[in-house]
Amino acid sequence: MELWLNNVSKKYQDKAAVDKVTLRLQPGVTGLLGANGAGKTTLMRMICGILKSTEGSIAFDGTDVSEESYRDALGYLPQDFGYYPSFTGRDFLLYMAALKGMSKSAAGSRAGELMELVSLSGVANKKIKTYSGGMLRRLGIAQALLNDPKILILDEPTAGLDPKERVRFRNLIAEYGENNIVLLSTHIVSDVEHIADRILMMKDGQITWDGTQSDIKEDLEKFYLEQFGGDMDE
């Protein structure tokens, strides 16, 4: 199982938001660190097929991101995901499952399982407009996992989660990454330092560091700040 990015760029007029990125991602958790404007979200949106690259190619086991079958393998949580406030949490998951082509019986079973997994089963039948920011984020994580994706792309997934929820989420993702490709973008170093099998650092549209935790001889956050001169998200 392999996600292959070959010399991928995204340009807007004369500015490169992503500049000639080449990566091979395999099962495991890959953490993507970088300040605002580094190109992380643009890169993830291209991996998800939402944005078309200006040059280069992205494919999963030979299937290009533009192919419909690629979406069957993909789960995505953007920084701000769309939802219908008047839907209940459960109805929202059933709706998203229908969009993903899941059968009604499979969707019902999976929705219940995921609401339990993200600790929302107690509010499954409450309208989303009553959810807190942390609850919304957990619902977003649940929808990303609906189709049991082989590739899970998470953009700032722990925003709005309290410390206890963040730990629960990290454990969930570490387990999921044992058999699947997980790419997790964050500015919270602790989100990746305990669970990432591989760490990427991005600046000005380029991957400027690619390694493992064991490659770093010091604290990860200190290493990051040394690399980028304190240019870290707040």
C-alpha cells in the first residue's frame, strides 16, 4: 500500500503554494508540521483531489487521485468541515455515508460504532447546532472514518479538543495507523511526537525536513523551533 506524490506543485500566478514535493507514504502515521501559510492545507487538498496540481502526479497504488475509485479509499477531515446545523449527529453521519455510497444497513451500524468511538453516543440524536466546538471536531473525525479509509487525511484534527480528548484522539489515530496511511497536519507538536512514525516539516511550499523521532536527538518542539526560527503557529 503506497501513496506516491511525484514532483507535485501548485502555483497561483507566480507564487508556488506547494513547490516540487515528492513523497512516498506507506501505512503508519506521518505528522506534517509547519506554520500558517507553509502549504500544508494546499498539499492535503491536492492529495484529496479537491485541488488539481499545477504539475506532478499523485496516485494510490497506481490509481490517480482524479479517479472515482480513489475516493473509496479516502477519508478527509478539513480544518472547517461543512455540516447541517438542523441535522442530528447521527443523521449527519448517515447522510455522509450515503454520499460515500454505503448501504443503509452498513451506514447505520457504522454510524453507531463511530459515535461511540468518539464519545458522542449520548448526543447522537441531538441537533448539531447544540454541539460544542470540541464535539463538532469529534463528529468531523467520525465522518472521516465512515468508510474505513485506507488513506486518512487530517488537517488540524485536534483544534477545539480538551487535553483529555486530545489524548484519546492520539491513541485512536496511532491504532488506526498500524494498517493504514495517516497524514496528520498540526501545529501542536505533542499531537505527533508520541504517535508519528515519520515527521515532515514544511516551509514555503517545500518539505524541508523528513525523518523519524529517533533521528532527532533532542525535544521535537525545540528541534522545530531551531529549524524554523520560532516561526510556529500560535
